[in-house]
Amino acid sequence: MLKHSLLTLMLAGAVCATVSFAVAQDNGSNPPQSAPAGAPPEHGHGRHFDPAQRTERLTKELKLTSDQQPKVLDILKSEQSKMQDLRSDSSLSEDDRRSKMMEIRKTSDDQIRALLDANQQKKFDAMQSEHKQWQGHHQEGQDGSAPPPQQ
């Protein structure tokens, strides 16, 4: 009887150790999951597309010309720099920071839009609309509240 209890205890310990090790391996080795295909890029939680990736995506989606590509890249690099400066500014409240980020993004979008021809502008506007719609659903799912009303 004592041997049976001791054997059971040792087996239970081995199972616990194996499960603990497997869970630790699983949590530490998986790369972050990417967004589903077609989903707009996420801009929160440290996952920011770099300007080159965004330019590449816009080039593919809007069929940017070789003249447009470096101009778009410069606009996006400037946006990234301003956003980084803003993130490191601890004197701003969260609301002020968010507001300024939205202004920076709008300015960049307006500058990019000004570089585009009429067909590219239509596609760009559609992309922006899809992004805002996706973002609204994403935020709604995060905190349970509806997105702010659009004007």
C-alpha cells in the first residue's frame, strides 16, 4: 500500500512538473499573432508600422508612382518622428496626447491625399473609411462602449 501511494505521488509530481514546463515554453516562445488579412494595421500597444512598411502598403493599394513613393515616405517619417516626440512628452495629459496624435495623423493623411490623383484619392478615402469603421468596432469590443459619433 505504501509503495502504491509513493508511486502515485511521484507520478503526480512528474505530471505537474511537465505541465508547468510546457506552459512556460508555450507562453515564452510564441511570436505575437498578426492581424487577420485585410484588417487595418494596429497602432496601439507598441505595434506601429514603420514608414517604409506603410509606404509599401500604400504603393500596393494605391499604385503609387515612383515620384509619389519618396514623398509619401517622407511624410510618414515625419509623422513617426512627431508621434515619438509626443509619446515621450510626459507633461501632456492622455487626452491632450491623443488629440495631438489625431491632429498629426490628419495632417499626414491630408498631405498624402494632396499627392494623389483623383482615382487614388477615391481609393485612399475608402481605405480611411474602412480603417475608421474597423477601429470603431475594435474599440467597441475593447471597452464595451460605442464609438464616438461621426460628424
